[in-house]
Amino acid sequence: MTVMYTQMPREDVVSYLGRAWPPQPGTTVERVRFLSDVAAGGVSVQVSGPGRTWWVVDGLIVPQDAGPLPELEGDELITLPPAEEPEAPPMTDATTDTVDTQ
């Protein structure tokens, strides 16, 4: 297996990812073991025949149109925490106070 990394400007990669960035809460992402937290570009993997390339932002491969995460040896798969439920509005009393204005 051959793995190559090509560095690119972060803003370019984010624009290529489109709706895939930022990853949604609850999504599983892959932290690429040999990249820093600020790495942006592409990681290409070739086993035999044509390879496949995934976009990388902040050292993470997120789900994208290239297919499932490559799960490279030594990489860490991280499931992002689910979105926090918004707090319910405070309960209100069903009775209302009326003020006589006469």
C-alpha cells in the first residue's frame, strides 16, 4: 500500500469539501497519524490499480464523496459527540394574571 500526502491551502480544501465540512455532530472522522492538527490537503491511498484520494482538514479525514474512510493502519477513528439538545423553554403557568385598568 502506498500513502501520499499533498499539502494545499486550508481554504481551498474546505471549499472543495463543501457540505462535508465542518463534519456534523455524531460523525466518525479519521485522525491521520502522520499529520499535524493544522495539516490540509489530500491523502492518496493506492493498494493496487488506481488509488483514491481523500481531502484532509486539520489533520482529519471526514466522510466525503471519495467513499468510506480509508482506516489507515495506526490512524484513530473518532466519533464526534452528538449535538446537544436545546434546553426546553421554562415552563409557564397556564393561569394568567389580569390587571384591571379601569
